[in-house]
Amino acid sequence: MFDITPEEWTAIELSLRVAVVATLVSTPIGIAVAWLLARRDFWGKALLDALIHLPLVLPPVVTGYLLLLSFGRKGPIGGFLDHYLGIVFAFRWTGAALACGVMSFPLLVRPMRLSIEAIDRRLEQAAGTLGAAPWQVFLTVTLPLALPGILAGMILGFAKALGEFGATITFVSNIPGETQTISSAIYSLIQTPEGDMPALRLVIISAVMAIAALVASEFFARRALRRVHGL
Amino acid sequence: MLSVDVTKQLGEFRLEAAFESDSRVTGLFGASGAGKSSIINMIAGLSKPDRGTIVIGGETMDDTTQKLHVPPHRRRIGYVFQDARLFPHRNVGQNLDYGRRMNRLPPDVTHLRRILDLLDIGHLQTRRPGQLSGGERQRVALGRALLSKPRLLLLDEPLGSLDQDRKAEILPYLERLRDEENIPMVHVSHDPDETRRLAGHVVMLKRGRIVAQGGPEILPL
């Protein structure tokens, strides 16, 4: 049962790499967007909010196709990146990371935004009177106090990225060794005769990974909450 | 020398106040809603006057005719809030050191020792804010403000959240502070006894206007 084949290892390793990169790249952007939505009033705020939530309500295949149109080699953004920076997303694992990052972004941002909204702004004022410039206030007060929400958002985004399927397979296809993640490997296996056992194996592995992520998030969230409450 | 001449409209409420003080402790006295906190927040730079000037020790902090407004972090003021506002994610020692680090001041062990002794908070340094009593929290807040080496200390009802016994515990510390440290203070209170014990110059406010100012003898009994 647990003789994991090299192909399966590749899919597991790729899934992890895609989810880790998607989460790490999304996190700073997510913090910035969460802060903007929590703290600033600007023209187009409702539009930005809607845009972020779009992947949550659109069929994943639509999001994937839109990514293909814009980030494909012939697309406006993809063409530019390929031509000037040599970055290619189409049919590469980086494209899978992009698709996962976009799909998990609403889940990543939401807890971050809520935790920034919950911060007592009077603490930030106090920091200002003690000589902290606004960027220092952000780094020494806002960010550490928002840490539980930031971690929760990262874990949620990571879990979502780990399992993303529809947008990824539409955008970067299902190429073993390049874009075949656990989800797309399971999909291929259940389409082949004799594929049931290996598929079940990957199903168990992905369940274990998801549960581990949840346990880890619970642990970190508890620790961070204690800190924030000054105990 | 502190010189304030400001007006500010806050909804229905209009604040108009002009005073100067050379006293070690200037007492802003009045009922709640008289405009004391609005004035102290403007001195701190946390809010802007609609019109007027604020000058601290010869340096202009606000001048609306020149569109000048120095932000709070460049005013070198210390502010002790009624609710202490200690940083919950840092222990007492880190809270105390915060202002020094933000102002990039070199460590000053003698100064630190003196403030810790003055306020009896040396033994609390490894505690976290959630583990302090109300009186301890307020003393730490005082120490935190003093250790940023401000040129003016603002105290907004520093005893307001404490019961009678705790007030009696903190008041002597404020008196020692006044007598032993060379920092001018602005003290906000609605308690005539507290203002009498601390302030040299009293500014009495009522519904956004100054109704009297002078020595502590102008306070009601």
C-alpha cells in the first residue's frame, strides 16, 4: 500500500513547492492589501475588495482561463514578462504557483484584514507619542499584534493552494514532473484502469497534509493570541 | 514655557482656548466634556487645531497660518493615557525601552535606574502587561513616557481608571516626579483635590472655553 512511486513523490514535492511559493509570495501582498482595506478609504476600495473575492465565486476553470489569456506567452502580461524579464508562467510550475496564489488569495487576506481591524488604534497612537514614525509603528505594533491573523491567513491560503485543481489544470495543464500536483495526479489516476489504489494513497497523503496544516495553525494561533493579550 | 492658542470645531462642540504657562505642572481642570482631552491631544499632535498656534519651549509645533503641523513622533513629548496603553505583546522592560529605541537614544543606565527607583517598578521588568495591577500599569506607563526623555510630559487623567486606594498610592509618585525630575508637565483632571496637590498653574475649562486661570487657589473646594 505505501510503496510510493517516484512519480508520486514528484507530485507531492511539486504540490508542496507550489503551495509554499504561492503562500510566501502572496503573504506580503496580502498584508498590504489587508491593511489598505482595513485602514484606508480610497476611490475604488469596493472594486478592489470585489476583485480579490472574484476567484472565490467564479468557476475555477474561468479563473484559470483568464490567467491563460493574460499570463500566457501571447497574453499581454505574460508576453511582457517573457520578453523583458524572461519569466514564463504558461505550462510551468511557476504558473501553477500563480494560479494557486490567485485562488487562495481571498482566504489568505480575510483573517489578516480582520485581525488588523481588531487592533486597538490607541496603542498605535501611544507608539507615535513615544517617537515611533508611522512605518515603525507598523513594524513594532501593528504587525506583531496582527500576527495571529497573519498566520491564520497563511495557513488557510497554504491549505487552499495545496489542493487547488481547477484553475491550475486549466492554466498550466497536467504535465508530470512540471505541473502535475497531487490533485491533478489523483485526477489522472482515477481516469486510468488499476489507478484506484495509487489514487487512494495520494488521497490519504493529501488528507494528512491538510490536517497537519490545520493543527499547526491552531497551535500558532493560540500562542500568538496569548502574546497579543499580554499574558 | 508652553503656549497654546487654538480653536477647533468638533461636531456641535466648539473649543476655544488660549493660555500660557511657565509652571512645572499646568493643570487643565474641568468636568468631562469641557475640552481638556481635546487640548492635550492637540498639544501631543494627535489632532490638529482648525486655527491657532502651539509652542512648546520656544519651538512652534502648530501654526495654522503657516500650515505647520509637527507630527506626534517628532514632538518629543511623553503622553500618559488614562488607560495606560501598554503594548500587550511586549513585557514591561521592553515597554519601558520602547521610546529610547524609537528615538535612537543611546542606552542610559543611570537614567533608567533613577526612573525605575522613582516609580518602584524595577522588579516588574520581566512581567507582561496583562499580569500587572492597575496601579502598577499606570506607573509603568509613566516610566515608559519618561524614558523617552520628553521635553514635556502630558498626563491625561492618569488616576482616572483607579479606585481611591490606588489613587492615594500613585499621587505621591507624581509629586516626586514633579519635584525631582526637571520635566514640565500638563496634567488633566476633573478632581479639584488632585489638581490642587500637583498643579502650579490652573486652567479651568467649561464647555470648550477657559473660564478662569491662575494659581491653585481658584479651584473649587
